[in-house]
Amino acid sequence: MLVSPFWSRVLRSVLYFGISDLVLLWYASDDSFCGHTRFAVAAKLAIAFTLWDLCSSIGVEVVVRLRDVTPKLAPLLTAFITGIGIAFVPFWIYRGHGAFRFEGTWANVSCVFAEGFGIAFFFVVAPALAFVSLVLGWLALRFNRVPAE
């Protein structure tokens, strides 16, 4: 079944959100700092990571078209950019001296990165979500309809 690139991107984003939410819920399942708010925190992070994956895939697609690079490299480049971006989230939201950006706001997700969970995030969650991006990119490449010339 071949689909248009727009619907392929929509389906890919929905699948990426669902899988990343499940991965984040699994990762935060033993986290006593999040408690019962881990569902909301995982959903917030999953939305942010889905938007990051979407932006990186669109950016890579633009580069592939402008630079005349083989489209088969696009999923690999997207997964690399997505993985690097997700891996450094703990460092981007840490303000220093034990304080996190967004602490006390609706976007507070610091409980996931407290007490050593941020280091494990770098080695567990980021590679897993980069792999999800790679697999979904390859599937999208396989099932995209090529426009007629």
C-alpha cells in the first residue's frame, strides 16, 4: 500500500508519539520523583520529542532535495539528528546549581532527570528513540508514493 508523503509523515508522527510515550513511561516507571505525574511528564516529553523528530525529518528532506543526496540516507540522518537532540535534553533543561528551566511551570519535566536518571537517559532513552526514528523513516521511505514526473 502506497501513501502520499503528507499522510506518511502524519502516520509516522502518530506512531513516533505512541512509541516514545511508551518508552518514556517504561523509563519513568521506577522513578519515585515523578510519582503519579509520570503519565503527564511522559506525554509532555513525547510531544516534544515527536516535534523534534518531525522537524529533523523535514530538515533532512530539504537537504536531500537541495544537495541531490540519495534519499536512502534520509532515515539515517534523521535518526542521528533526533538521537543527538534527545540525548542532550537533560543538559539543555538543567540551568545549574540544582535548578532546572521550566521548574514550577506547566512544562516541568525535571523529575525524569533527577538523581542520576539524566545520565541513564543519555544511554537508554535517546538511542531507543533514535532507533524508532530510523525504523519509522525506513518504513516511510518504503511505503511513500513517488510523485510522477
